[in-house]
Amino acid sequence: MRKTLEQINILLNQGIITKYAIAGGMAQFYYIEPSVTYDLDLIVNISGEESNLTPLSKIYEWAKNNNYPPLEEHIVIEGIPVQFLLAYNELVKEALENSSEIMLYEEVTYILKPEYLMAIMLQTGRLTDKQRLAKFLIEADYNKNKYFDILERFGLLELHKKFSGEENG
């Protein structure tokens, strides 16, 4: 994982991406007991590419030049499938802007804060996300006021009530 993070930081230093943060199952690993995941999900900003029809093209070009093969929606970097995801809505954009700088495997990296991860899981609503969210609510050390503020600002309070069974009680 350290070598993968080194390569991702090269993308950052070369200006191919302007910001990134770990999301998904690997982010869960940082905050709570991990669940099974085989890939590294990264939320990224790419400068000047928002209107481009192929916004990830520079990343794929870099990968090809460095012998990192594509695999479905991933690029395999130092043995780890990495999925690059653009900040696809306002919640995810804010989560990326407020990400935390951490040391992971002796490498500086960035990760979404737990409150944002939880809100994104709730918003996405896949079964896997619901299972992860349930674990976060029980196990994670997170700021409840900040979490509920995010839910309120992004119109997710009712969804949270439904998820947690509060609407029935």
C-alpha cells in the first residue's frame, strides 16, 4: 500500500490531480473494524478538466506511461486496484475539501472525515453502504453534531431517521 500511495502522491505533485482523499472500504479501515474490500477508492479533483468529456484521461495516460494496467474501472498501481472518482455531487465536493491529512504506511495521504463518509454512505444507500454505516454509528469516533449538521445541510435527515428506525418510534 505504501508504494501505491507514493505513486498517487506523484500524481498530485505532477499536477495531474489537484486534490484527493481516500474513501470507501479503505477509509473504513482507518476508522473502524475493516470489512472486505479489494480496491482503493479515491475521490479526486482534476484541474481544468471539469468540462472535458474524458476527465480522467491524464490519469490513464500517466498509468500507461508507467506500466500500470487498467482493470475494469480501476488502474492497478503497485498491485492494488485504484478507482479514481470525480467529486460527483456537492456533498462529495465538500467532503473532499474538508478531508484530513494523515500518515499511512509512512506516507502522507488524505482521507475523508468519518462524518462525511457516513453521510455519503447514507446518500448512496447501497446494501454495502448501509452495513458500513451501521458499523460506523456503533464503532466510530465521530462528531455527532457535525454529522447531523451535514445531514441537515444536504437534506439527508429524513433518510437517516428512516435508516435508524426513528420514524417508527
